[in-house]
Amino acid sequence: MFRAKIHGIPFHLRDGGQRACRAYLGDTAVKFFAAVLSIGALCAGPLLAEPAIGLWQTQPDRKNLISHIQVTRCGDKLCGIVLRAFDGSGKDVVTRNVGKTLFWDLESLGGGKYGNGTVYVPLLDVTAKASMELRGDQLRVTGCKGKICDGQTWTRVR
């Protein structure tokens, strides 16, 4: 049994607090809060199941290095962090980019497309407008600086 006081009123919670909430707030308020929580869960569902979230392997860059990028949620948008780097033989290498945020503020546009974000291009030491397109286990990542665009297709690791 859990004992609690809400605004000085003692409650003995045997049922997960449901009776105590009804006694303190009233049945209508409890139903209202339950409805709000249900709506929140429905709205959060698509955000929680974001298909681009995961670990991605880049194509070799101009130095023949391959990286693993962890795509995660940063607030209600996506960002990507360089987790590891490998040389052409697959051996771990230490670079100044491991641990750095590679892109940020990417918004889901629907249909596997993402945009309105920023990407850091380490090789050129510039930031650019970022977009991504997801097709199965392939993620096309593009950066545009003015009218010049370039990108890579990454493969899902997990």
C-alpha cells in the first residue's frame, strides 16, 4: 500500500491512485485527464516510430574513410552524430569528427522525406542546407550550399 498526501489530504493508494484522484479531483476531471493522456499517446505514436532513427553507414569519403552515424531524435526533429570511423580495410580510426554532430534540425516532411535542417561537411569545413530521403534500408543524405548540392547514400546498420 502506498500512502500519500495531496494538499494535506491523506490518501491510501491501493489501486494505483485512481480512487484518490477521483476523491480529490472528481470523476469528470479524472476522465478529462485520461482523455488528454490518450490523445497525447496517439500523437506521440508517429514520432516514436520514426523510421530514419538508427545506425547508418556512410559511403567512403575522399579520404576513403567510412563512418557510422547515429540518427536520433533531438526534440521533435532529427540529428546525426558520428559514432565511429573506419579506414578502407574496416579498421577503427580516430578522427576529430568522431563524437561530433553531423546534422541537426531535420524535420519529417512525410513519405520518407526530411528537410529544413543543417549539415556540417567536415571535409570542406562548411555547413549546408540538409535534406534526406529514406527508401527501405537506404538513406540518401544531401547537402546544398547555394545552388551546389552533393550527397551520399547511407546503408542501415541497425
